[in-house]
Amino acid sequence: MSVVEDVPTPQVVIDQDVLDRNITRMAANVREKGLRLRPHAKTHKVLQIADRQLAAGAVGLTVATIGEAEVFADHGVDDLFIAYPLWLTEAQAERLRRLSTKARISIGVDSVEGARTVGAALNGAAGKIAVLVEIDSGHHRSGAHPGSVVEVAQAAHEAGLRVEGVFTFPGHSYAPGMPQQVVEQEQAALAEATELLTAAGFDVTRRSGGSTPTATLTGSSVVTEVRPGVYVFGDAQQLELERCAWDDIALTVAATVVSRTDVSFNDIGRGSPRRLILDSGSKVLGTDRPAWATGHGRLIDHPEARITALSEHHATVVWPEESPLPALGERLRVVPNHVCITMNLVDDVAVVSAGQLVDRWAVAARGRNS
């Protein structure tokens, strides 16, 4: 895809051809393993992309919040998993009750207190909401220890909730060399939790795992469904983890060179790097930069360049000595480090096919963070 010239910058641009290929490939990979695909829609928040994922065989969508679930349920998505241990207020419980009349809703719990609070808040509607107990498989964010799963599940059952199984988020797979090891940890944690629940009399029908770095490595011996999100677009993190290739990048930010320095010297006469300033800063690229990342994003057409700093509206790019420095006004394509953040920063995106602008899509669930 060439740089689109007829959009203002900075502008999020989605290559529809690459997007569709990514969706088709992940769906086929998961289907061949006998698993169910439940993509995480927090990555894109776009109705047209959700439609493509469901048409390719996804059994439903994963979302991060009640607000996201409301957007997709109103669009007609009838199976939604809020993959997070909710702590419900009465207002949130009422929203969940309304959602349960439109779609099959499942949520996460990871503590006895949380399960009791959810059941009490939902009251008579508790039986309409399915529950998966979240297990910590090594990421150490939320999630119960596998050995505590029966206690949490029993509390959920006593609160009137339907316990369907267990899930985990293997987020520590987002590090160099970790995906295969993390898959093994995920499988072990879910297997232990499943064995304990089954022995306690629970019918475990869902064992949900998977992130973009691990989804294609996950087998069907334990897990029944996977929840990757970033795979639809790819991003600089996935590139540097070698979990996608440059040709798999479907989302870039079109940016314009607004300043450049070819040769400069500081006040003691030492040369400073050749650099560009682009009009795409943290307010479109986001600020995520893992310690192992080589910069604040990558340039898809210039892999050797590095984004060394971000301000709110500008990116500083250090340019290699052996390459011609782009001219003022030239457009470049930036690959964000973390596309999920980028999509939550914009109201709509430009869509291209065969290098031509063909549509604009609203980011329908943007800002629905509660």
C-alpha cells in the first residue's frame, strides 16, 4: 500500500485487503485446531471489522467493558464475553440485565467477594449471566490462583450465577522469546483449574485463553477458545516479537514531515543525528513503549529509521546516515507500538483497497471505557 495523499494527517489508515487476509488466516488456523475463535474487539472497536470476524467464523466477540458490549449488542452481535473481573454497581448491574435481553452475556470473576457482589447486584437476573473464573497463568494482573478456583466458582454458584468454565490472559507473552513458554504456562494453569472444578462437580464447558502472540501456538488439548485481538492489524510490538511480518501490517498512521535537520551541531561542536519531525505524536500513536521496544513505533517503508521521542503532536525520527532524508511535506506511514490505544484515540479511520481510498469507518466503541 502506498501512502494515501488525499487525507489530512495525522490519519489512521486501514488497508482493507491486508485486514481481510489477517482475519481469514487466523480464523482458518483456529478452526483447523478444533478451537473456537472469540476475537477481542477492544483492539478495533469498529462494527465493520466485527462483521468481518463473525462472517469468517468467530463464535462471538470478547470485549473489555460493559460499554463496548452495549455497542456491539446494539449492532446485533449475540454472544459477548466481558473478559474482566467486574465489580458491579447497581447502575452497571441494570446495564448488564438489559444486555442479557439482547445477547448471550458472559463475564469474569476472580474472587469470592466479587462473585457475591455480582450475584447480589444482578439479583433475579443472575441466572441469565454466565461466569468464567479468571485464572492467573503467570501474568500476575487479575486472576485467581488455579488452586483457589473451586472456592470462587462455588461462591458464584451460590450467588445464582451460571459457572461455565475458566479463562486466563497470558499477557506476559508480550516479551521477546516468551510466547511458547507462556502457552505452556497457560495450558498448565487452565488444566489444573479444570481438574479441580470437575472434581468439585462443575461442568467445565469453556476454557478460554490466547492472545495475539500465543493464539497460533495454542493447541486444543486444554483450551477450547482463544481471544486474540491485535492480529487484525498487527503493530510494532508484534513485529519486534516476530509474531507478524511487515506484510501483515494493516494499520498505519499517515504522517507528514513538518521539520527536518540534515546536519546540525550543538554548542560544543559535536554532530547530532539526522532527524525528522512528523505531525503524529502521542495523541494519535499512544505512549506505550515496552522496555524491549526499539522506539515509539516503526516506519513501514523505512525499517531502519527509529522514532526516538514523542510529544503530544509530534514524533522525532532519527534517520540513518546512508538513506536520503525525506523532504518537507513528504508523507510517511507510521506503525504504532500498540494499535489498541491508537484506535481509542480517533473517531474514524480511512479505509483503502489497492492503494485507493474506498471508505471511512467510525470507531463506534471509542471511549466506551466503563
